[in-house]
Amino acid sequence: MNTHAASHRPGQHGRTAARIAAWPFLAAAFICLAGLLLSYRFFVKTTTGQFIDESALVEAAVARQRIGVQTAQLLDLLPVTSVVIAAIVVLFVTLARRRWKAAGIAIAAMAAANLSTQLIKAGLPDRPNLGVNTLALNSLPSGHSTLAASAAAAVFLVVSPRWRPAAAFVGGSYAIMAGLSTLINQWHRPADVIAAFFVVACWTALAALAVMRTGPSWNVWLGANQHWASARGWTAAAAFMALLAGLAGALVLRAAQVPGATSTVSYFLAGVGLIVVAGYVLAMAGTLLLTIPVRRRTLR
């Protein structure tokens, strides 16, 4: 018996599920768009931002040597692998639970995110010369990171609410690792990865509204204690990782600016911190965005 559907079937006791409000999802999309614009403004249009971003990319060569070329090459497979994993999960959920509309929306959002990244990258001008020794060619946002993050987002959208906290943390972690791989292999700067996360998050927020409204019968929150994948620990872990990475990155960046500092990986580590913070904060925000509305939704 499908208790999710049964407990929220229209007409039961003369009540119907309240309609999901659009404004939280639209606001989330707007915030992500603002984050994208601010990332570009600071890391591309200011000398300080360019210096941090480019220094992280240059110092990534040292990190790549330390972890080994083979490990770096293995990390480079993460973005493509994420698509394969996501395709399997989405196909399984679609066939097993018959969530055709959710699958279509998730795939459309994934395609839109990747298309947007390519259009933004092609449309933005070359990086301005601000006295920082850097390649002028624009590389923001990262296509590899968009691919990995959008694949994780597709899974996040089609699974049941009880699975979403775990899916957000695991998928976010995978996207972060894929983003870090592009930095370690010197494909992209940290800002490129962060911008990609914002692009995916923007489309995910819009797609989430459509998923919630087209599938009210299965978008039901039964509580954090009803399933291990819906435990509060997943969201708490994302918050902890973001806080830890933020503090570590700030301390490393501060130490690198001390006169006489000789570290060769400080800005790289700061860049890693920025990517981790962005990834986990967005994962945590996504969990709350898709959990709170169905938790607050009451039967009238």
C-alpha cells in the first residue's frame, strides 16, 4: 500500500492538499542568479578577485604533483561518471515509481543548466587586464562542474522527499569533488566552479516548483525520524562542512597575506574552501527549499 499517496489523496475526509507557493522557489532562483553575477563581478572584474582566483589555479600544479598524475586523471573522470550514475538512478525511479513528469522536468532542467553555461561562457567578454598575470580567455562558468552538479540535481528532483536530505549531501559532495578535479587538473579556476553551481541551483529551484506542483501525491514529508535518508544529520553535516571549509579557507588566505609567507599552496587551499562552501551551502539550501513547503503544507 502506498501510504504517501493514500494519506494525501484528494477527497479523503473532504480535504485537498494546499497548493505549493511559488515565491520561495522564485526567490531562490533570483538569489542564485545574484550569486552568479556577484561571483563574476568580484573574481573577474576586481584585481583582488582575479589574483585569488588565478593564484589558486597556478598553485593547483603543486597539488597535482603531490597527489600524483594517475589520481588527477581519475578525478578528471568524475563529471562524466556523474551523468552515467544519474541516468541510472533517474531511469530506475521513473520506471519504478512512474514519475514521468518529474523525470521530464529534471532532464529539462539539466539540459537548460548546461546550455546556459555554454551560452554564458561564449557571451561573456575576455577577462579585463587588471595587472594580474592571467589568461584573458573567459572560462566562467565551468562546463565540467555544471555537468556533474546538474546530474546530481536531476536525482535530487526525482527522488521522494524522504530521500532528498541524503541525496543533497551525497550529490553535493560528488559535485564538489568533480569541481575540485577541474581545479586540480587546471581546467578551471575556483570562480568558474562556483558560477557553475549557481547556474545549476537557479534552474533546480525553478524545476523544483514544477516537480512539487505536478506531483503533490508523492511530495510528502513524513518527518526526519521516519527514514535514515531523511535524518537531520545530513543537513547538519552539510552545514558543518561548509562552516569548517569557510573557516579553514579564511585562515589560510589570511596567513598567505602575511609578509614573508612562503607557502606554495595557500591560495589553492583557499580556492578549495570556496568551492566546498558554495557546494554545501547550496545543497543545504536545496534540502530546506524542498522540505519546508511539504512540511508546512496542511490538509484543508
